[in-house]
Amino acid sequence: MADHITSAVVAGPHGRERGARRPSFFLMFIFLGVVAASLLILKFAPAPFFWGGLAWAAALWVAIIGVHGSWPRAILLNLGIVAIMLAGAEVYITANEYTSPTLSDDFYVPNDVLGWAPAKGIGHGFKAGPAGLFHGPKGVLFDVDYTIDPNGLRTAPPWGKDDLAGTVLFFGCSFTFGEGLKNNETLPYQVGALSGGRYRTFNFGVGGYGPEQMLAEIERGVVQRVVDTPPRYAFYTAIPNHVWRVAGRVAWGGNAPRYVLDADGTVHQAGNLGDREPLALRLGLGRRVDAQLKKSAAWQTLSMGDYRITDEDLRLYFAVVLRSQELLKAQYPGIQFRVILWPSMSGGQQPVTYDKLRDGFRRMGIQVDLAEDILPGYSTDRSPFILSSADKHPNARADRMIAQYVLNQISQ
């Protein structure tokens, strides 16, 4: 009897130990499995943070089988819900907010004046849409070639030397450059083409540029070196995000020219914005972690919107645009300078900033044309005038209608 009790006492703890090992081995197997799956997803899968979120949610919920107690199970259940929510955020932001990089790696080259500029020759533009979350390349929204001329500008249409009515300059960002559009679909190209070559056009727009590059091109002589026929008109395509860019509050500012306000409200260049550290490095996460986090649309959106603009930023923006106008008029007497203003493509401060830009230009006496006034129904339904729901840059139809508007204004 004593031996039986002793045996039971000894066997009991060992039995519990063996029973305790089973859940621990099970949980370790689940953990190692989802870690291995996550590494493979990060390396090979499109939208890896979406699929990774699903994998972790599944692993956490399966792990509930291997634990005892209501609290551990509740924690695993809720962590799985968080993982699902993060995966859902990736889908939503990819479809509605985040615009992924769209250029071949060698498209941009460093530029001492502007920070960066397109490489001469033929570059490549590519973008996969929300369908790319599930089908990779099958979700292609556009796949185009961008031809850059010997002056570093996007190619222009033929023009008639013997019947030239005027030269038109275009400044701005990807809206002017023509992201996702063929060479002959951009706004500057269509102005020249629709005029039958009577107006010669120059496209100084580049993706990511702001008014700081426009001013640098004018005051550093880039425009005068390139433009060899006297310009009569200049159009600057503006979007609310340009306020963030001129203030250096975007992640891609790089070595763009940095302008500061003087006491009298004028501006002068004070070096460059300098490379701003990515958010992951500012949080001390390291470059390897940063490289992986850049695959997340949610993280990229967060890292590019972590600064709020101020009234001082707005004053700087207006001063830079005004100085650009003044220099153009000094270099080319009689030139007409106008702004084409587009509404914001995202939320936050940008819709309010749009109203401030519209009203500010009018107070300054700068002629501003609103894209929503030119494109019928744009304020209520943008879909006929944008590349897609995943990329709200203007499409060829929108640029053609604005080109015709520009020509009508010039003719008047």
C-alpha cells in the first residue's frame, strides 16, 4: 500500500510534467512555424504585411488550443484580432491612401541644384494596384516609359519655328511630369500638340518636387540655360502637399534646396534640407528593420505624415511661389504667371490647406485656376479624371481638358 502511494506521488508530478511539456512543445512549434512563414512572406510575397498579419492571426488562434486558463486564451484571442485589424489596415491604406514607388531604381540621379533629377534617356514607370495584394503583377495599373531629353526634361512635342506664337513653361511635381502617362499624354505635351505646334512647351515637373525646386531652377539659371525662345507664359501646378515639401516635412526631401524666411517676408536659400532619417531610424529600430518596414503601406503612410504644418510653413510656401513669379517677370518682362491648383489627394490637414492656398493666392494677386472648376463634376466624382482609385494622379483625359483650358486662357 505504501509502495503504491509512493509510486503515485512520484508518478503524479512526472505525469503533470509530461502533460505540461506537450502544450509547451505545441506552442513552440506554432511560434517557430509562424516566424519561418513570416520570413518567407517578407522575402517573396506581394503586400507581405497583409499576409503576415493573416498568418499571425491564424497562429495565435490555433495556439489557444494549447493553453489553459481563461486569461491566456483571452490574450491570444485579442492579439489575433489585432493582427487581423493590421492586415485590414494594409488593404485599406493600399487601396485608398498609399501610393507606392513607381519608378525604376536608376530613374533619378543626384543633382546639386535640385536634390535629384531624372536621368537622361528612357526611364520606366510601373505601378501595381490593390489587385497586386493577391495577384502580384496581375494588378498592374500602368506600365509606361518616360523619355527624358538631353536637358533633363520630359520630352516635348514638335513646334514650328516659323509659326511660333509663344513659349509656355510648366513647373510642378508628378502632376506636371505626368505620372503613369505616356509621353504624349502629359499636360505640357498636350498643350503643344493641341496648338498644332504654335506653342512650344517645357516640362520642368518632376515627381516629388515642390516650389523650392521651381525657385531654385529660376534663380540658379537652369531655366535660362534650357529655354532658348522667350517664354510668354508660366504655369505652376500646385497641390496642398507642396506646403509640406517646401518646409522639409516629408520623408523624401533628401538634398532639396532649403529656403528660409527673412524678416521682411522674402526668402533666401540656406543650404539643403539634408537627408531626413526614416521614422524607423529615429525610433532606434535599425536599418534592417527599416528596410522591412518600408514594405508596409501603413508604415510608409505613418512615416510620411508624422509632421504637422504651421502658419510659418504656409508663409514660407507663399513667399517661395511669389519670389518665383518675381524672378520670372524680371528675367522675362511681360511673362504671365498662373497657378493651377488641385485639391488634396488625402485627408488630415490637406483639405484645410487647400482652402488656405486658394484664398492666399487670390489675396497675393496671383492668378489661380482651380482644377475642380475646369473639370466638370470633379468635386463630386473624381473617377473620370484620375488614373484609378489606387492612384489619384490626373489621367490623360484630365490633362487634355486642362490643356485646352490653358490654350483658351492664352488666346484671351
